[in-house]
Amino acid sequence: MNMRRMLPLVLVAAALAIGLGAGRAYSTHKLEKAGALVVTQGDYDLYLVRPDQVAFYSLASCGGCKKTRQLLRELGVDYVERPADTSTAHRQELQRLDAKRVPVIVMANAKLEGYDRDRMVALLEEQGYLRETGR
């Protein structure tokens, strides 16, 4: 095939590849980090492995996510962590959840976005997720 005919095809393919790569990078970083806690009531059973366990969506670079992880451990909350920066499936789950910020904690009846220690403790206790830790 003639090089002059191939050049436009190569340029279009390169532009598409660059655009797709930029779209992936954007979808990973459009979540805000931490901030005020936003609570959304709803039926989130679909996102839970077990009813007595919460799902925790995080980003490695998120300070509120580190605090949330520490808090869940401290409180003895059974959780499964879903890192959104290393898993396409977890990013897609966050999109389906319409999450705007991380950390995200999903319980059977509520979705928590952001970090507020006192409100998180109260909501986890209210929903029955706190275990006796001997404190």
C-alpha cells in the first residue's frame, strides 16, 4: 500500500489510542479525595460479599482512605477493600454507585462518601457493623 494513503490511517489510529488512554486516566482521577461525609440511603446489597461486611473503595494516594482503613480496623469492622486505582472492575463499581469522592463505604442500606470520623462511627454503629473490641 502506498505510504501517502497509509499516513491518514496511522494518524487516526494514533489519535484514537491517545484519546482512549487519556479517557482512562481521567476516569481514574475524577474522584475527589476525602471531604465532608455524604450519606446516601438506598439498597446496596448488590455490592456486598456478605451482609455483615462493608465494602470500602479507596485510592492509594487518598489520605482520607488511609484514615478510614485505620478506623475500620480499630473498630473491628469486617470489610473488603476495593482499590479503585488498581482495578478497572472497582472503578466501574464506583461509577455505578455514582460516587463523587473517596473513601466510599458501602453498607446494606447506605453509601458513605468522604471522611468524618464521628459520623462514620455513629453510622456504622447504627447499622450494626461494630464488633466488640474489648475497649
